[in-house]
Amino acid sequence: MKAIALNEAQSRLDELFEDAQAGSPVLLVRGGEVAKLERVAPPEFGGDLGMLERMLLDAVEGPHPEWTPRDIEDIARRVREKRGE
């Protein structure tokens, strides 16, 4: 595990992401604050469509249920613009 100042990390995100994906967590430090960058494996649903449906519903009803369809479309539009679509 390595620690790196947040302002230095910004120019090295690809490298830090690869480190985390390889199993070597990275601590991002800003003043007295610390955040940990680590690999997260996607949850397994084992082909069970009922489980997949519950996972999708949890995601939809998760921390952003107050978003309106207009908010979601605005986000999607900005993503498409950034991709050049």
C-alpha cells in the first residue's frame, strides 16, 4: 500500500488505478484527510435473474432516488458529449 498526496495523484490516476486493480490499495492524502482507493469486485449474481433484478432495483432505489428523469437524461447527455457521440 502506498500513500500519495491528492494533488500529486491527479496526474497519476491511471497508474494508481492500475495499482489498486492489481490488489495494492492506495491512500490519497489531503491535509489530515485520507481516502482509500482499492479494487472492488462486482457482485456475483450467479445467473439468477431474480438476484439480478433485486441488485438493479437496489441500485435504482439507492442513494440517488431524488433524481428526476430530467436529471438522469442531463447526466446521460453530458456523458455522450464527453464521448463525442
